[in-house]
Amino acid sequence: MSELGLITIGAGLAIGLGALGTGIAQAKIGAAAVAAILEKKELLGIMLILLVIPETLVIFGFTVAILMLFGLK
């Protein structure tokens, strides 16, 4: 397997595993957020922020993938 093929596989894993982790985290946070918002409506803003935080995993994975594909040649 060529070096470019291995870099491409690594880039795909960086995005894919980051997205998988984000999905798991957002599922748990989302369920808890709905329950909390039903009890106290003023928690909506805080829960939205907490739901967005795990999305940074995908952004970091995307950044690593871009660096792997275009920066390591």
C-alpha cells in the first residue's frame, strides 16, 4: 500500500472516529437536556451550549485530516 493510501485511511479515521464520539456524546447530552428543559425552561440556552461542545471533536478531526492530506507531503 502506498504512502498516500495510508494517509488517506488515517484522514478518514480521524473524521470518522471523531464523528462517532460526537454522536455518542450528543445522544447522552441531548436526552439529559430535554429532561432538564422540561423541568426548567430557563436552562434552554445553557443546554444548547452544552450540546454544541462535543461538535468540536469533529472539527478537530477535520483539521487533522486536512493537515494529513495537504500538509504532510
